[in-house]
Amino acid sequence: MAEPVSSEPYKYKGVRDFYPDDFARQEAMFARIRETLSAYGYEEYDASPLERAELYESKTSEEIVNEQTYTFVDRGERRVTLRPEMTPTLARMVAAKRRELVFPLRWFSIGNRFRYERPQRGRLREFYQADIDMVGLPEGEADLEIIALAARIMRDFGATEKDFVIRTNTRTLLDAACEAAGLSREESRRYLRLLDKKSKMPPEDFAEALASITAKDPLSFIENGQSSQEVSSEKRALEERIDTLRSRGIRNIVFDPSITRGFDYYTGMIFEVFDTSAENTRALFGGGRYDRLLALFGGEPIPAVGFAIGDVPLADFLKTHGLVQTPSAKRKAQVYLGTPSARGIPSAQSFADALRDEGVRVFVNLTDRTLGEQIRDAVRRDIPHFVAYGEDEITRGTVRMKTLATGEESELSLSDLAKRLRTDDR
């Protein structure tokens, strides 16, 4: 007899399989996010994970395009990319129907994204993400709502303001600092990409890379009072926004001049949310304003602001703080319908269909196991009730429902069984 082949060589590195319990936990986490977003009037949309590669070129970060995208040539000789992020797709969709849409849009999308990264804590090659965007409103109240919404999502998971911190900055302030330091446009782009990686680099490597761009770190114009008039003005505006948010109950927001966000399309406010626990050192999620992205698809610019929450770092945060979401019990069957003999399976299936018509979730035994074995199977499957259904039950017009957690049994008419199960499911 041939040796069984291990399934592990067939598993692609950096992706996950979601067995039913894993999938239930994942769905419970995103259900919590959906509930919060719906309370704010956000509508869900979706799109194909396949996009033309040109969508990301010149519209996202060079690091993602050159190093992290899954790009291939299809059978029609077209270059295709598995989406690494959702914002360019959103921009494409809005640009395609901008005359038909009612602005401002409050949209969100939950789905899988793909980036060729080194798998590690908080980072996988396929991950799931909720993208939340407001399109059509300029800088101001829209930015405040987006940050408040990010904080609300965290609180709705049960997190307190001591569990996370929101670090914010603006691209306009960083641009003003780069200009004050005398950097050209290309040097500014190189500097911002470098600054985005600073927290992941040894200090000496950062200093060496910085020296190859400029002799003066633009951050010094923000941090040490060496400010031009434009730097001072942008910094005051940011501090006023922070004060406003604190007055509205977002007290765990701070100014961090090193926050840049890695995408080239950001134009204004940017922010990242961090766990205060040392167990999770990377940013949990972030976002910002991108007012010029939609204009790349033609037409006038449409202001936009948003953020994205990835499932992997969020799950790590929830686990660290004991906030893991409990899957809904309503995903499982309410009753295990046992069959005293295999001959009774057709009748049991008919009865199960009648119960399903009444809104009951039913698991029907399709084996020749004994009733005792079937009861043990129901326990293993975590199904709360067991009912045997055979010729005797059909003749009597009643069944005995056993509650497996307590062993309690109830005699019920066939017509009352569905009502009782619906009541217990509330």
C-alpha cells in the first residue's frame, strides 16, 4: 500500500485555510465592523480581485507595484494584478459612474487582498481587509468623522482608549517641511518613502539613507522650531484638528510627525492606529485623505478620505486584549434529527424540511449508527437538542426533545416542536 502523501507541500506559503470554526470567528469579527459602519450610514460594495496591472502603476506606492504585487499575463496577453489594496479600485468605480452617483459617498468593502511579503506576525501574502471611504467632501468634518469612526470601531470591539492610540499627521505638513529643507520633488518622494520605513530600520541604516538624500532631516523643521511660515501654519491646523477630536471624546489621539503612510496618493490628513501593548508593535491600521487619485482616471478631482483595517493585525489586537469575537450560535443547527433505522431517513428528511419551513436549522442523521452513537455525534458537533424521529413518533404524533447540555427531556407534539426551538434560539 502506498504511503499517504502529505498535504503540506501543496499549501502556498503566507495564506490560510479557514475551517468552519476559523471562518465563524472571522465572520464574527467582520460582522462587528459591518454593524458599526451601518450605524454610520455606510453602504457595502465589492469588485473583482482581478484588475489590469495599469491600474496600480502611477497610482500607488512603487514598493507595492515593484516588489509586492502578484502580476501575470493572462491568456489574452493582458497584464493582470491580484488587488493589493482597494483604493484604486474604488477610484476606478467612482470615476466610471461619477455622473450617476449621489455624493458624498459613504462606502465600505470587505474582501481579500494579495501582497508578496515575507510572512510574519501581522503580515501575510493573502489577507482580508475592510476598506472604509467617504468620497465627495473636502477636508474638515469628513476627516473628523473618519477618525472618529476608526475609534468607534475599536470601542465597539470592547477596547478602551488605554488599549490603543491614534497617531496623526498631514502630508501637507510633511511637504512643507521638505520644501523648507530645500528638497526637490523627487528628493521629497524618496525622503517620504524612507521615513515610512524608519521604524523598521536600524538607526544607523536610516541615517545613512537619509544622508544620501539630504544633509538636513525635514522633521527638524517640525520638531525643533525651525519652521517656515507654511510649516507653522500647517502644524497649527493639525493641532486644532486634534483639539477638536479630543473635545469630542477622542482623547487618545496624538501628533506624530513621523507618520507618512506609504502610498503616493495621500494629499492631506493621515493617521495610524497602534496597540499600546508591546506585543503588537506594528500599526494596526491607518488611512488618510487622497483628493487627487480619482482625477487620474479623467475629469475633475473628487475629494476623498478613508482607511482600511486588515484582519491579521486586528485579530492579534483582539487576542492580546481578550476581546476575541464569539461566533453567533445561529450558525449551527438547533436540533439533531436522529433516525432509529436507516429505513426512516426519507421520512426524517421530509419532517426536517417542514421544520426548516418554520425557520428551524436541522441536522439529519444519514448513517446507520445507533441512537446512542447519534447522540454522541450531536454532542461533538455542539448541536444543543436531539430528537429521534421514526415510525413510533409518526404513529404517536409526538417526539421527545432532549437538551444535551442538561439532559432534560420534553414531550412535544410535532406541531409544537418548531415553536419550542424558535423560542430557545432567541
